[in-house]
Amino acid sequence: MVDQAVSNPAPSGVGVAIVNYKNEYVDVTPLLLEFNIYEDIFEHVMTCDVSLKDLTSVPEVLPIVGDETIVIKYNTGVGSDQYILKFKCYKMNNRTPFSETEHVYSLHGVSDELYMDMFTSADKFFVGETASSIAQSVFNEYLSGGGKSIEVEESTNLMTITSAGHSPFELINLVSSEAQAAKYQDASFYVFYETHKGFYFKSLNSLLEGEPVEKYHLADPAGPSANEQDAASIKRYQMITGVSFDDSFNMLKQITGGGMDNNVGFIDPITKTYKEMSFSYTNKEDFGKLTFSKNAGKPVVSNAGPLAEKISGKTSSGHSRLIPTDWNYAESDFGDIQDFNQLITEGTDPHKFHGSKKFNFYQNSIAMVNSLNDYVVNLVLPGNSKLTAGDIIEVYLPSNSPADAGKYMKHFGAKPEFLITSLNHRYKGDTGNVVTVVRAVKQSFGKGI
């Protein structure tokens, strides 16, 4: 019944229905003002909101009490994929009477996996396993009931972990913070998130190195483009219809957040050992340990400017943190640290035997995550139901400099690749169209300063 609720969507290919606990449903497509479907690589699940102009009192007739399912069917045009998404309705707000018989209100939904997580304790323990295998196991046992899949990127370091009443999401978060990607040993940062295509447990590194899935131009395909040689090749679905810049840069935020330099202290409470690891953006060796999109990798500040002088001549870091760890590694980089491998085994103390290795990469990971705040653009694109958070797109923005007329913004490079960190597919009932609004980031230049 749920799948049949919007079996006959509007001519635009869009349909929305509300289904109650008895599997009874109301097709609210004729009442639809707008809906938004949200994805974010820093959020575990998708969310949605649906705005209705109601003439039939659906909240009382169905009724809607917060135990319903919102079913949304949508696509973005002829030949595009069609998706049917289901959300648990958890809130109704902004109810406004326009007349005795006409109310406007919004319904808010979230993926059912959040409810699974909230009512589940993942009482598990894992000995000598990778974070990727633990994440896969936890998802399969506790979160796969909705029929969704997860794509997991392999990690390499072994860990032992015991759940202390953690929910599945909390347990996956816990191992993600320790995960060292097999391919990215120097800087590794895992994210666990959902798109309309499924769940992902992947390193930010692998997302940044992804292949572009589409090109977009701030240009009129019916007129001259910013780059004349591309004018004939720009399709209407590749035309950016709105653009705004969030942060072009914020050096105070970068310094205090650890993007320019940071210092991480690691302390072993057993051996009373303390070591520090640091990162400096203007140090070529440190900078080279970060991961960038394939056609970028040039720093956004000069290594010869006043800021570089302050960083290199620092007596303290703009960002510092202290992390408990242990040094029970025969292969440790620190030769003066006592090796307990002869005394501690997986059988006698599996937690210390498979201890944290975050000290190998954490300081670089802090900088890499902060680099996502360097250049942020918000784009309104023709609806593209294939786009997801985590995709790489090429974004061609014309320079507004008279000296560079007919060219793109030069420092973004010849192939300006941006990572989509969040997006929403938005349907407007008055136009019958779906647009895709994305937040895209570029954390390094394609051309040197």
C-alpha cells in the first residue's frame, strides 16, 4: 500500500502521500506547495519537509499524529531516474489558517533509520577488527531493516572496542574517529552519511578524489558564454541559475580551527608518556600530506607572506588539543617509548594490544577538514535527481575582472572541481519544477598564487 500511495504522480513526475499506521493513505499531491529533500555528508540521515495548502483537513481526517510515513516520488525530467523515498513524519508546524476551510502547514520527516538508532542499543564488542568491518557489521545487524545498503571504504588499522550502551550511530561514529583509510595513511577522516542512493562510510579523502559527475556554467546557453569556446557545448541542464558565495576565506576561523597550524598532544596515562604532533600549512611536507581534488592542490595562501612568517615563527599553535592514547607498538616512530609487546597480548589486554593509532594522522586530518571552509559556493541548478552529497562537480564561474574578460576565475584552475557537501532537491508547486540547491566547496587552488 505504501508503494502504491503515489503510483499516479502529477504530470511533473512528482507525487506525495501521507500513510498512517494502518497503511491507509492520503495522496496530498494536489495540495502540494513545496517539498525539500536534504542530504549532507556530515549528517547521518536524510530529512525532508513538505508544505501543504490544505482544504480537506488531512491532519484531522487521517489523522496526522507523528506516527505517519511521508512518501515522496520525484524525478527531474524526461529520461531521468525516478526515486521513491520514505520518511517518518516527526513534526508539523507553521499551521496558519487562511480561511475557515484553508490551512497552510509544514510536515517534517526523517529517515526511518534514525528511529531505529534511537530505540536500539548496539551491545557488541569487536576484537582486532578494522573500523570499516565494524561499521559494516553494525549497520547490517541494526540498521538494514529498512532495506537500504551501505557502501564501505576499507580501513587498515585494527582496533578492539566494546559498546557501553552506544546506539548504532554512536558506535559507528566512535570507530570512524579512529579509522585510517587503507589508501590515505597520512591524513584520514571518515564520514558516515545517507543519500537517496543509500548509506556511505567513506573517507573524506576518497570523496575529494572522486571523478566529476557533471559540469556547470554560470552562463546563458542561448547567448555568449564566459568562455567562447564552450558556448556551443553548454547544455541548458548545465546552466547555473543562481550563485552566492558563503565564506571566500576566514583566516581567524582557520587559525583557531587548526586549518593553518595545529598542535595535538598525545598522552599515555599508563606509561606517563607525552608526545606532540603538529601541522603547518606553509610547510611543504605537511601540506603534501593533505588530500585534494585531482586538478587542484595549490595552497590558498602564500608560503612567503606575512601569515607564513607568523606560522613558521610561532611559539604556540592557534589550535591545540590533548588526546589520550597508548604507545604499545613495536613499530612506533618513537624509539624512546617502552615496548610492552612481550607482556601484553590480544588475549591478556585486547584493548591495549589494538590501541589507537590516531597519532599517525590526526593533526593532518584536522587541517584537511578545516580546508572545506576555504571557498564555499551555493548553487541553484536545474533539477538533477542523480546528484548526491559527496559528488564532485566542475563549476565554471566567469571572472568579473575586465582584464580577464571571457575567462573563468583563474585560481580555480582549468578544471575547477568542487565537492558537494550538502544539497536539497526542491519542488515548487506553482512552477511544477524541481531544482537542486547545492553547497559546494573548493579547498585548494588549481593554479598557484
